[in-house]
Amino acid sequence: MSETERRGWRPSRTQKIVGVLVLLIVWTVAAGRWTDKGCGFVPQSYGLVLTHGAPERYEGCESEPGGPEYTDDYYG
């Protein structure tokens, strides 16, 4: 049995780079959807993607004295 057969398939460096780029593009698109709901783009929208995923119809950000804050009661 050869070394390749024992360790199994592993992605190449190019495949890893392409995978990371695709992930960043998807993350940016989802963050853009939060921005459309009144949230700040960086870092708030990116953080909301991690904590809440893509926004639902009733989720967004409303203006508060310290800046826009997340709400699950959004009708914008």
C-alpha cells in the first residue's frame, strides 16, 4: 500500500485557497444583507452572520443612541 492510499485524499494548496475565497464571498454577501437592514457593515454585519446567520424578514438593526443595534422585531 502506498503512502497516498494510507493517508487518503487531502486538498491541494490551490483547492484550500479557492475554498477560503468562496467562504469569504458567501460571508460578505450575507453581511451585505444585514447592511441592507440598517446594520453597520464592518464589523457588525460580519458578526451578525456568525451569531444569527442570514437575516430573516423580521431581523435587522434599529438606530439607538450608541449606534444601530440588533433587533428581532424589525419592520424596515
